[in-house]
Amino acid sequence: MKSRCIYSTDIPSELSKVRLVVEELISRLQRNCGELCDEVLFDFKVILNEILINAILHGNHGDKSKKVKIDAGVTEKGEVFLIIEDEGSGYDFDEICQKNESSVPNPDDMIESGRGIMIVKGLCDKVKVNKKGNKITILKRIEKTHKVIKHI
């Protein structure tokens, strides 16, 4: 599958950097994919916030000397991919998903450390985590805004 990268950066593990990265990446998506519908933009904002905050807090434990690497692009099918990698020791993605899926679907009953990843999983078409558990790749199909042209 051919793809092209539209965004690539490393940021220090500082929560104050998340908003800027989300805004920059959303802007790049808009420039490269055309105008996206509000629902897709909202989904990407949630996905990016959840993944970046997890990488900073849980992956790198807020250690400002550690980096979070972010790559994003578009496939030839018009899907957006995001790859986010922290410098942490990782976690067992399948175990977290199993624990949360086997619990009552009430968010208050979910284990504390798995809510964000379950939200991301629900918003994406595909989620893959490397064996170490410190790199997540997501794939999401995008819908563009359909403009209605009125004839006078």
C-alpha cells in the first residue's frame, strides 16, 4: 500500500505540547485531504489527544527528557494513518482491551488505565500496537464535507 507522509515531528513529553501538535496535524490534514466533515475532525482531535496524552503520561511517565515521535499520512485509498511512538517500556495492548471488553460497558466500571485506548479503538477503522507496546498505528477512513450548491 502506497502512502505519503504529511506530518512528522518529535516532541518532548510535555502536556503543553499536545494542543499545538493536534492543531498542526489537523491543519495539515485539511490542506492535504480537502475540507473534512465536523464529525471526522472531532474524531481526529479525540484520537490525537488520547494517544499523545497516553504516550506522555503512561509511556514516558512525564519525563521531559524523553520524546514522543508522531508521523501522519494519507494512503492511496484516502485513509489517514497516525503512528505515535514513545520511549517507554510499553504495555500489553491485548490485555488492556480484554479487561475492558469483558467488563460491564459502563465507563465508570472500566479499569482506569484503559479508557483512552478503548475510545481510540472505537473511533478508528484499525488499531495496531507493536509487540513492545510503545508504538501505536491507527488507520481511519475520512469523509469530506459535502457542499450543497443552491441555484438561484
